[in-house]
Amino acid sequence: MEKMNIVLNAEMCLACRACEMACVVAHSQSKELLSAAVEAPAPTPRVRIVIGKKGENKAIRCVHCPKPACVEACPTGALTRDEETGLVLLDEDKCTGCLQCVEACPFDAIFVVDKGEDAPAVVKCDLCIERQEQGLGPACVEACPTGALTVKVKAAAKT
């Protein structure tokens, strides 16, 4: 099985945030831009473009670590790593909003969201696993008008 990740060429990034909007739509209930804009709770992007200390654009997203600190920090098992695909996945139903994963992630790639419940919730990049199952690529990569975001594919090591 091939493992993949998203890579940003900062020199090509315009910080237009088309990737963020595509991510919001891909993770919305309706999968439609206008409907997603009025959904409650509001869908949240799992990738964010920020300006770095040196003025460069950076894509903040999960890098699906081989030994993810967030998975180890999660007391409920809401975060797991799929050994076959290499994806670090979140089961929102198991998440209690303790935010230990947020503190543990060295990439600041787990985002706190308000879903109107008692405890906060988190979201993170899942490389658009639902889209992959339909033969599509990550929404952020497909939406990037300059091609600054690309998918890096690496063959999984044989065990």
C-alpha cells in the first residue's frame, strides 16, 4: 500500500486559502459550498495557511507521523494510526475534548473547534480519506490554483 502526504512549495503559494475552502466543503455535511457556509456546526478546515516568521507561507496540516505523539497522548483512543495507509485518523465519537492531542502535536496540526457542545472538539487532516475511497485526491491539493500543494507518495516499507 502506498503512503501519501501533502507537500507545500511555499514559493508557489499565494496564500489565497482556496485549499482551506475546499477542505471545509469536503468535510461539510452537504459537500456544497453555499450550503456548507450556513451549516451548524460550521465545518472547519483541516489545513491552514499561515505566514511564517520570515514572511513565507506555510501550510499547517497533519504530517501523519510514523510515531504520532498525538495518538500516544489520546486517553480515549480517538486518535489512531492506520499501519497500512500511514494515516493518523480521528474518531470524533470517541473524542472527549481533553485537548491532550493538541498539546502533544509538534506541528500544531490539530485544531480546536466549537461545535456548540459542553467540551471543545478537535479536527485534523485525514488526507480526505472519503474522497480517496471515491478515487479522488485531497480537496486542498485539487483546489490549489498554482499547484503549490502536491501529494507526495511513498511506497510503504515491507514488514
